[in-house]
Amino acid sequence: MVTSFCEITQDEKQGRYLKTTQNVPEGSLILKEEPLVIGPEGVGVVFCFCCNKILNGVKIPVCPKCKTASVCNENCEGIWHSDNECDFFSKCSVQCGHFLVNSQIILPLRCLVFRNSNNQKWDELLKLESHLEKRRKCPVWKDIAINIEALFLNLGIISKVDVENELIQKICGILDINSFELRTNAFIDNYSSGPVHVLRGLYLKAALINHDCVGNTHLAIDDNYNLIIHASIDIPVGASVYFNYSNPLKGNNERRLILRQSKYFDCLCNRCLDPSELKTEISSLRCPRCKHGFVRPVNVDGSYNMWSCNTCQRDFSHSLVQSTIIEARALLNSLNISDIAEHEELLHKLLKTFSPNHFLLLEIKQNLIGLYTQSEPKVNKLRRKIELCEELLPLFRVVEPGLSRMQGITLYELQSARVLLAEKRVKNKEIDEKAFIEVLKDADSLLKQSIKHLLYEPKCSPEGRLCLECLGELKRIRSLMTELELSPCCNEVKSHRKKVSF
């Protein structure tokens, strides 16, 4: 469902895309859509065709009707293995063993179901961008020809005419370029381990939304795999609707390379065309010559042949910059993931080479916030966690403005550390009741901001559960403030806060 805020339009430069028909306030619903198909993202994934649960075990049950689709149990009430799909599987020669050996055939096969069962959706599917010509000379073309196209031809699922028309290549291109990664309920745990993306889904309308490295939308996928898109900022009438296909905490070179390899286009957004990346210096190195300036790429067309200091104008080769990043990445990857001291030591070391906001340092800082959250809340650790949160928030507001789960999580962690620290200081009589109440008032404000960012998250997602935690924390803090304001002296404060890792 595309709401009245937007419409599908088309031009030569952007093709078909979504644009606003009126001014869209932040938080407004733009699109809610169920997936056309869901399937494994990679090979070796066994899942239930009915409910999408990831399956383990030697003996996998199959649908009692078609005897082909793997299921979690024969009575699974999931909705995703439709009657049309069941009939299609029954009539073709494909067997469950084919799925177990080569799970990459599942999504294109599910797409083929619509060829004879729903002409409208089949036509909409084939209108999506596939970038056939750009993929033709890539290794993926040969892989599809051998592992999917040839198998479907041998099983009689497609004809020689379909092969000549490159139908399967087109479908696979559409899936690779337009699909969304899906969290599976089986893997949603907490922020420290994180959800695992082993499934992907294709959404016909959402696939029309263009890319920008600073998007204007907030995307979430609920427990029923509905994709829900809200405006993350105020969007003016006639503007394109964007979301960021890549990771906002990666540098220009890294993001553009990913987009070029996976989406087959060169990004020319404002952030990519700015050597400073909107003054964040997220890709910049410290100048080894003058020690004051930042070394940035000279070319913003994606070639990155030369880098130059913005202060002393000293030039540096791209190969030198890349070798420096590769060496630093190797050091980061070698860290003990649970060792705070190792992380802090490497951060201190890399700050001599990279800008404070460099994407490698951002990764270390995020890891540290998670480690400090999980560790015993000592005063020095709480102070350090507060410092790190305060460093990250201004950057997040630039690269992911408006409604942002990154901001929501960090705001929660910031207030949590501040309140815990204040509780310890009250207990040690380092601050009085009045000062403690001011900390609680500040925490109240931060929690309201965090809730604003996390309010649009599905309730059963990690962020949705954190939003509920924020609401409970807000209630406790307000109750505590009332108690303290009525009390002639500061009572001993006890914390019952749950730990939520990054």
C-alpha cells in the first residue's frame, strides 16, 4: 500500500521511482507492503516454506501435499507456502533434495509461480531493474547459468526459449538488486550477537525507492515480514523518496564499491561528492606531515587516485591510504572481542593516524560501548561510556538524520550511564539531592528522545523491546523524581535497570 503522500513516477534519468505528492511530515507512513517472495539469502540455508523458520537436523519434514517444500512440521500454519505454489511444485519435477543441495534455486522458483497464477504481479516483477548488461560479464552470470538455469531446463521448469530470452538471468538480477535482507525470528536475540540475515524478500513497490547515502526514510520489517516505511525527516512536495542501500557508517570508497558491485551503479549523492563527507571526516586520515590537517580524496568521481591534506596540500597516493586502512583493519580483526583494554589501546593508537570519526574508529567505539554496558558499572567505565556516546551522537545526526535507530539506542545508553553514575555519586555523597534530580531530569529528556526514534520499530524486534524498556525506565525515573522532590533528604537509590548491549 502506497499512501496518498507519494506516487510512482518515471523519467529517463531515474526510471520508475517514488516521489512525494505533498509535504510529508516526519513520522508519516509512506508505504506498508508484504513481500512477493521470501527465500534464503545464500546457499546452505534450509527453512520452512510456510513460516520461514530456519531448520536444522538430518531429517527435514516436507509439505504433505506437494511432497517438495521443506517445513518445520506437517501441520505448520504459516501462510507463505501458498496453494498456487504447492500446485506448481506438485506439477514440476523439482524435489526437496534440490532445495537442500542448492538453496539458491528457491527464490527464482518462487517467482516463476506467478507466471501462470498472477499475471499482474508477474508483469510488475519483470518491470523491476535487473541490470542484465552489466551482469553479463560478471562471475554471477555463469554461476546462475550452471546452477539454476541449466537445472530448471533439465527439470522442464523452463523452456529453451526462456533460456534464449534470458528469463532466469533477468529474475536473478531483479532479486539480487531489489531484495531486502530479512531478520529471522530464530536469530533475534540481543545487540551483542545481533540478528542474522539469512533470508531476503522482494517488495514490488519498495523496490522503486531510490538510493541516497543520507536517506529520508525509516525502514522496518515486522514479525509478519511487512515492510513499513515512514518519513525519517520532513520531506517537501515533489521530492524523491530515498533510503540508504549501504551502511551509513562506512566511508565513501567502501560504500561506493559495495553499491557498484551489488547494485551496479555509481552513487553521486551529496555525501559521496563531498571529500569531507558532510564535514564528518569519516574517511579522512590525519596528515603525517603537518599533523593538523585531514587527508581526503582529491577526486570525488569514484577513482580516488590521489588524496591531499586540506591544510598543507601534501598529496598522498591512493595505494598508500588503502594499505594503511588494510593494516588497521587487520589489527581491528585480531582484537579479543571481549577485551576492553585491547580495544582502548588500539583506539588510542589509531587516533594518531585517522580522524576521530574514521569508520574504523567508529567500529571500535561502538564495540566499546557494548563492552562497557556488559561490564560491572564502575565509575571510570561509566564516565568512559558517557564520553563515547557523546562522541557518536553528533555524527549519527549527520549520516542518519531524523528518525534513527542508531540515535535511539545511543541515547538510551547515554542516559543509562549518566543515571548509574549519578546513583553512585549520591551513594558516595559526592553530589546532593538537587544535583541528582537534575541528572534525572536530563535522563527524562534523553529517554523521550530515544522513544521518539524507536517508536516505529516492530515490538518484537530488539529495538522494539528497547523502546518498551525506555518507557518503563521513564516511568521509574519520574516516580523517583517525585519521591525525591517530596523527601527532605536524598534516599539511597537502588538501580534495577536491565543491561542492553549495543
